[in-house]
Amino acid sequence: YYAANWLKHVRTYLTTPVTLDELAKAYHYSGKQYYRIFKTIFGITPMEYLIFSRARMVAKDMRISGEFQESVYNLARAFFGEDVLLFFCGRL
């Protein structure tokens, strides 16, 4: 139950910038503690999970739109505007 809340919390940042410390703050951990615990539980880091979730969001949009010709860059730009690198990097 607790672990599911962590994933849900990370997913709330699919379209907005976030740092590891900001994610950790919600659970009263340091960024380092949060990173270690998250990786132990899920096998990936919080930021990896966020990036994979963002990629799934864009892939889903590609399937729904039926426009497979559209590049990932253009779809990511539709979600993140000019700050398209946010899609790939978390917070810049």
C-alpha cells in the first residue's frame, strides 16, 4: 500500500519539473534516503521511473492519435512546450 502511494506521488509530476529532494520531502526523507529506499523497493530510481512514465504517456498518445508518423520530439513538445528536455531529464 505504502509503495503504491510512492509511485502515485511520482506520477503527479509527469508534466511538471521536480527534483529528487522535492519528491523526498513529501515523505520526510533526504533525497539520498528516498533514492536508496525507492531503488531497493522498485529496482529503479525515482527519476528513471518518472522518465519511463513520461515515455509511456507519449507512447499512449501516439497510439490514441493514430499518428504514428509524428515524432516523439513533437509529442513531447506538445506536453512540455519549449521545455521539451524536461520529458527526458526530469528537472533541468
